[in-house]
Amino acid sequence: MLAQVEQLGDDAAMLAAAPLWQLTDASLADALRLARRAEQAVLVLQARLVHEAADRGIPAEQGHRSTAGWLRSLLLLDPQPARDLVKQATALHDPSIQQVVLDGQADVRQATVIASTLHAIPDNLAGLDDPVDSAQIMQDASKAMIDLAGQLPAYQLRRVGERILDHVAPEIADQADRAALTRQEARAQQRRGLTLSMPLNGMVRISGLLGAEDAAVVHAALHPLCQPDPKDNRTPAQQRVDALTDICRLALRTTELPVDGGEPPQLSVTVAYDPLTQTLGAGTTDTGQRLSPETVRRLACDARILPIILGGQGQILNAGRRRRHATGAIRRALHIRDKGCTFPGCDRPPRWTEGHHLQHWSRGGPTNLDNLALLCRQHHQLIHDPTAGWQIRLGPDRRPDFIPPPDIDPSRQPQRNLYHQRQ
């Protein structure tokens, strides 16, 4: 199979470079449709490979927290395409759904919608007041969705799927809808989450999923800070983001939040300082976001300054006294040096990490920068697992190098986190 996949790639590359001038307009459109179908077949293959790798536990064996993280490292994918590929692998695990794509009846996105629609139909249809044939309804729903896939794109198909029983079993639709809502609320509780994207052009995208009850709480908190005002020229979206920031600032000023790294929650910014001109340069937050000198100066007006002395190549020369745990000044120094989890390929920011002693404290290892490295919780556990086989040592530049086990790299060449060092 590996040889066939390689040949497929070679043939596709050759075809992609072929001249197109000899195609008629009709042939050009036909070729585009055929190329699209071929693409979808390859996506099914990708989804099956991803699902098989996850079933075998390959991502965890190679030190990754998730299958999406493994795909990002293996294929150099951005976070969202990696998550999409995992989602497709789950949706297309059903052979009947795979065949719908391979037969050209739907693309992968439509097939994902079909799978989620069928999954959302309540399992207890037989328990409704009116007796029904659950198997027949599922078959009718599947056929209806496949037929509609030939007419509607995925986002419109999803809206139809939300009320599929109206189309195939209207006599029980309302009663089944109530059962579906109960299941929907339970799923929402499991799927809820909030994501902050990596900075891009000075902007961070916030995306998330809230249950209906949680959304009502958020709306109630934001609403008083988003009242219409003729003198306010902000858009509603700008009002909401400012309100969310104000609420977080208010929370940081309270004493109710738990400590973070041994200190009260705080915004930490690393700033370049020119002693000759006594000016502040650009800054970097502990999440990796770059800030302009103007923003740094504004933050400094209302901040406690915590100086850390750096050497010529950014080595930290003075970061406070020794402690049993990496807290306070040493913790801040680690944030500056490591910029996040130091395990190869990990993108966890400093606030999501723990200080790891290269030489264990219990064996006489000191708590200083040359004996510490930031690791997220999963990779911290991995390093402490003797069966995993990973080792850490300090490189010539006083930054941690990771020695992989032989089953990952027989030559055991040192690896390093390149993600944080690029920032």
C-alpha cells in the first residue's frame, strides 16, 4: 500500500504540472469536478490513517498530548487544520459514511454533517408514545441527507439536519426533539471550551463553545458594560471585547483568584531596556504576544517593576535567591528563557507549565536556572516515566536538549523546542 500511495503522489504531482491550454471550457469544468472527487478520496484515506494511528496510541507514544498535536508536528499543520483532520477521522470511521464520499455522493465536509446528524437522532425512539421503527427512520434519514448533499453545501445541509425528523418522521418530530434537546445539553456540557489563537498581525482570535446556561451568564455580565451611548463610536463587537477585558481586569484586582506560579495572578511582560537612553523597547507577554513600546509604557504606569538582568546573548545573570520550588524570580526567569514548555514540538505557554529539575531535588539537584526547564503537565509526567526513555541535558548555550528513546530515533540525536525559540 505504501508504494501505491507514493505512486499516487507522483502521478498527482505530474498531473498538477500538466499544461491546461488545450482544455475546452467544458473540459476544464469537468476536470475540476474530477480533481475535486480525487481530493475527497485522498481525504478519506488520510482520515483512515489518522484513525488507525490514534487507535494504536502512536501520538501518546511519541510524547504528544493529542492526535491533533501529533499531526501538527508530523505534517507541520496549523492548529485548526489538524483539529479538522481529527474530526474528519472520527466522522468517517463508519465504512458506510466513507463509501458515500468514495462514490462521489458527498464531500468530506458533507459526510461529516451526515454522520453528526445521524448520531444526534435520539437512541430511544422506540420509547416514544407512538411506536416507530427506529431502524427504518435511521435509514430514511441517511438517504434523505445523502440526497440533499447533492443539492446543498455543508453549512446548509447542517441546518436541514437539525430538523431531519421533520422530513422523515413528522409524526414524532416534536416529541423526539425534546429528547434530542436533553441530549444536546449533555453534549454541550462536555464540548464546552474556550480557545485563544496564536498572535497573528497583533490580533488573537478568541473562539469557544458555551452551553445555553453558561452563555446566559456571560451575556448578563457583559450587558451592563455594553449599553448603547450616542457618544460611543465603538461597534457592538468592540464593546463586547472591551467589556470582557474590563471584567478580567476586575477579577485580577480581587484576592479571590488562586495563585499562579507561587504569586498572585498578574500580567507579566518581558521588556528590552536601553540604559543609555533610559527607554523601554518592545515587550513580550508570557503568552508570547508582542507589545509596542507605547503599550509597554502604559502598562508600566500601573505595574510593579520586577527587573531581571540579562547577559549579552540573553542569558539570565541574576534572578533572585534559591528556593525549593521554582517560584518568584526564578519562575519569571524561566518564562523569559524557555518561553513555554521546552519539550520538542510543544506550544504550551509559560503559564501552563511546571518547573522540572534536570537533576532531581531529592538527589541533590539545586533550584537554579541551569538545573530547571519548563514542562507542561503531560510532558513533565512523560519525562518522569522511566519506561518512556526520554532524557534531558543542558546544551552549550544553557538551554535544555531532549534525547529521544531509541524507538523514536535510533541515533538518539538531541532535539529542541523550535517553536518558542522562533518567537
